[in-house]
Amino acid sequence: MKRPWLIFSAVCLCVAAVSLLIHHTDLAFVAGAAGAVSWFLDLRSAMQKRVLENAPRDSETEDESEDSK
């Protein structure tokens, strides 16, 4: 279960679609908004993970600074 926010956003999308079919527009709006927020949270966590993977390690930067002396 790597991306729980994406799963939650898909569930919210389904809830919003069903609630629109049964004419519960208030519920559809709330579910759609929650789905959009959870999708952005998933995107944010994926970007954070990517940045942390590409960031230089502390030990690597210390080694490079010692080599330049």
C-alpha cells in the first residue's frame, strides 16, 4: 500500500459519481472536494519522496568538501 491518498481519491470520485446519480449534490460536492484534496496530497508526497531520493546525502557532501581541501 504505497499510495493511500490516491486510493482515497479514487473512492471519493466513485462516491461523488454515485451521489450525483441519485441527486445528492451536496454530498457529491463534498466527496469531490475531498477527492481533489487527497489527490494533491498524493502528488505532494510523491514529489517529496522524489526530492529526498535525489538530494545529496550528508556524508557525500562532507567527502566532497574534504577532497577539495
